[in-house]
Amino acid sequence: MATSFGCRRFFARLIREDSGQDLVEYALLTAVVGLAGAVAAPYVGNAVSLVYGSWVDSADNIWASPDPAGS
């Protein structure tokens, strides 16, 4: 019987007090941002790779190697 009363008081205090609320909110926000970053990372990596590859191809096409001397 005493254990039931102690548990009830503990949960009532847990609901009533909000001393750790900010910490929990920041932890949840950090988890959401981290999850979004983990989901977006492969897509961003592929996009950066495609853009960098097109820049390299453009730079290769701009420069023409000179003819060797004596040809």
C-alpha cells in the first residue's frame, strides 16, 4: 500500500514540476535536426558530386593542350 502511494506521489510531482523541460526540448530538437541531416546527407552529397563533376568537365573542355614543338 505504501508503495502505491509513493508511486502516485512521484508521478504527480513529475507532471507538476517542469524543471527539466528545457533540456528535454533541446534534446528533442537536436535529435530531429540530426535525423534530418542524416536523411539529407546522401542527396546533398550526390548533388555536390554532380555539380563538381560538371565544373571539372567544363574546365577540361576550356583548356586545349598545345601542339608539341617540332610537329
